[in-house]
Amino acid sequence: ANFGIEFKTLGFLRDDSLLKFFWETGWVDEYYYGWELSEFQDRKIDAQISHTAGVEYSFMNDSWILGFEVRNLTDEEVTDVYNYPLPGTTYHFNLRYVWNTL
């Protein structure tokens, strides 16, 4: 299950800008690693929850977008679908330029 919430405000510092704050939560229930073969099977991947929060600022009619986000805020042990461990809390900065030729 996933949940997300955003707050956006227009015109922050510039008339053509958008400031967005967001929070995302992802939860996965415990599941079998592979197929469930019997009720005695113990090869399960534990339930896990992860939170991401961030901020984005766009301006010049969304031509420039600056972003920062923190993934796995609570530093939980999280794995992918193959039970491969994912990193703990990570920090991501991004800068995008959209070349709009329309």
C-alpha cells in the first residue's frame, strides 16, 4: 500500500514559480520468497515500511526544477523484491532543465 500527500503554492519568490512539499509512505506486508510450498515454509520477506519526504521548486514556467528529497527517513531495513538490501536513509538533490520547443 502506498500513501502520498503534497502541498503546493504558486508564486513563491517569482510569479512563474511553483513550490511543492511532499511526503510518501510505502508499506509491504510479509510475503514468501518464491512460491509458498507448504505451511511449514519459513523463507519469508518481512513486512516493511518506508517514508520519503522532499521539496521541489520550479520556475520559468517549469523550465527549471530544483529538488531535494530524503528516502527511508526512519532508516528502516528495507529490501527489494529479491530480498536484496536497499540502502538506509539517502539524500537526493536534482536539477532539471526542460527544453520546451513547442
